[in-house]
Amino acid sequence: MTEMTEQNRTQGAEPTVQARKVTQRGGGDPAARGRTTIADGVVEKIAGMAARDVPGVHAMGSGLSRTFGAVRDRVPGGSKSVTRGVKAEVGEVQTALDLEIVVDYGVSISDVAGDVRENVIAAVERMTGLEVVEVNIDVSDVKLPEEEEEEPERRIQ
């Protein structure tokens, strides 16, 4: 060993290592490179599912749209529309929602509306990152216990 190496060991000195400079290409956070757009229909589906999860919400949409929806649901290949009764206006960072609901008889409409508003806002903001500026709720009907479901007559097979 050389005399200098022996001195470094006995004095506890570490050999110097040159640090490599790492450069980022493109600069900035990769998540900020580009733009994400969210369609109105996506927000409407999220809001529709969140509203239907609230106890006391019997259905979504007006009587006419529910009737047409029931017919559409019966058509082979048709699917249930989770966006029925939901209208969204989506901007770059904010969204506004209009919901039309039918509540079960006997529940507090103001409590159900508040719960729907909270659930919808939480779901939309969590899943999309958009700020929900308003959720307008229109209670279009009350489902009475003795009312039959609005379904078209079944065909005899």
C-alpha cells in the first residue's frame, strides 16, 4: 500500500466520489404533461350511482323518463340507464349537477336531499378531481307504498 492510502485509512478519511448529475428530460412533473378531459356522461354515471346508493331514493328521473326507461330495459340488449335523471355540465376544473329523484313515502325529503348531495359531491370529487360547485335536486315524485311499479305489461309467452 502507498503511504497516502495508509494515512487515509488510519485517519478515517473516505475516498471522494464524484456525484453524477441526473437531469430530467422535458422538465416538471410527468403528471402535469398533457391534458385530461372528462365527458359529461362520465360525471353523470358517477353521480347517478352515488345518488341511487342513498336510502330513501326510490328512483331517478321523471315519470315519463322512467316509463321509457322501463320499456328500454325490457328490450333485449338494452341496459339500465344509470344516467336517468342526471344532467351534468363539466368544465375544465369544475362541474355542476342537476338531479331529478323520486323519494320513498315517509322519509324526510330534506334529509334525503342533503344525503344525496353529500354522497354525489364526495363520489364525483374523489373519482374525477373536479370541484362540484352545485348539486341541484328536483324531487319530482313520492313513491307511495300501495303504488305499483311503473312497468309495461308483460307479454304472454
